[in-house]
Amino acid sequence: MMKCKYCGGNLTLEQAYCPHCGRPNEEAAQHVKDMEHYKSNFEDTKSDVYEVTEKNTEIMSHMIIITVLVILCVVVFVVSARSWSIHRGLLQFDAGIRQGSYMKQMEQYLEDEDYIGLSAFCDRHYIRPYSSNNSYEKYQLLMEASGAYRYFYESLMKAVTINSGNVSILPGLYEDISDYYEQLERILHPVDNDYRAKQYRELPEEQKEAILRMEENVKALLQTYFDMTPEEAENFGTMSNAQKILFLEEKGEVMGYGKSEE
């Protein structure tokens, strides 16, 4: 409540004119201007707040999305990195509890002289001779020999079936052939390795015979696909690794391996 400066009557700030004398209420006019200014500023501030809030909300939304994507990527990476480890652990566990049936299958491969099948079977079921609480250890040398024989055969087949003219790939395959041959030879003819020689001596006769047949098959493959004489195939094992590769390259060139078909 305030007094009119003209007549002293009572009036309020909201009254633009004095109800007693009718004169303008100057205080009210100023109050109206101030309120309009305040409302204008309030609306502008509210608009700015909404705009800033909207922008911040958009930024926060993008940040949340990016954060979630990063977390998902990390989770996928961790799961992918560990998936093989988990799968391998399950295979090892399965190989442990199925020893009886798996070893019967391995013996069947041995009886059938299917050494490539034996190696593939062991790889597929992740059968390892050093796993705890299993009886696969007695197959250690047989598994190593069948693995060397299998990869020797696969490398040789790749080398002799290349007809693309990309001869640069052949030296790598020839090196693989030589390496896997050496792996098989080290089992049959260990040098300065009493432990490996002892392992071989203690093998059951059927396993010794199987590894010897693998060696005979390897030499037969060299004679068949690289046109080696029996003497050359026999002497192949006495060569150094570099000599083996060079000899295979010479034989492969004569046989036309790596040349494009016309």
C-alpha cells in the first residue's frame, strides 16, 4: 500500500491511476516498465537455458552412445580374445573324460595306417600328451610323427599343384617340406638326445612300425612327385636344410611346378 503524491489517498503499485483524484500513478508506470523488462529478461534467459540444456543433452547423449559403444567393443574384444582359450579348455576337458573312446579311435587310425587322419583327429579334439591326468602321453612320439607327416604331405601337395606362375611362393613351401621332413627324421634318428632316443626305444612295436612306415611313405612321395631316384630319396635325409631346399627347387623346376598352364 502506498500514498498518492497528489491527494494522499491510498493506492497500490498495480493501480495506474489514483482512485481518489484520478491523477497518474508514476510509481505504477515505473513498476510496469520494470516488470515488462523483468519478464523480457526472464523469457530470454529461459530460452537460453533451454537452448544450452538441449545442446548439453545432445552432447551427453552422444557421449553416452560413444561410451556404450566403446564398452561394447572392449567386451567383444575380451570375449573374442578369450573365446579360443575357453573353447580350448572345453576341448581339453572333453579329451580328458573321453580318453577311453578317443584312444580306441586313435588305435583304429593306427591299424588303418591313416596317419593323416590320426593327426587331424588329435587336432580336432585338442588331444595333447602333456595334459594332466590322462594316458595320452604314451602316444607323444606317434602324435608328433603323424603331425610332421601330415604337414609334410600338405606342403608337398600345395607345391606340386601350383600353376599360377607365382613361383615366389614355392621356396616357402619347399622350406616347409624340408622342416617337416626333419621333424620326422629327428624322431626316428635322434642325435645327441638321450631322452628322445629312450622314448623311441620304449615305444610299442606297432608305434615304431607306424613311424617307420611314415618315413617310407615320405620317401615314396618324393620319388613320385619330384622324380627322385630311390638313392636320391634315401640321401635326402643326409642333406642340410639349405641343400634340401635347393634340391627341391631344382627338381621342382624340372617338373614344371609353379609355371602357368598355357
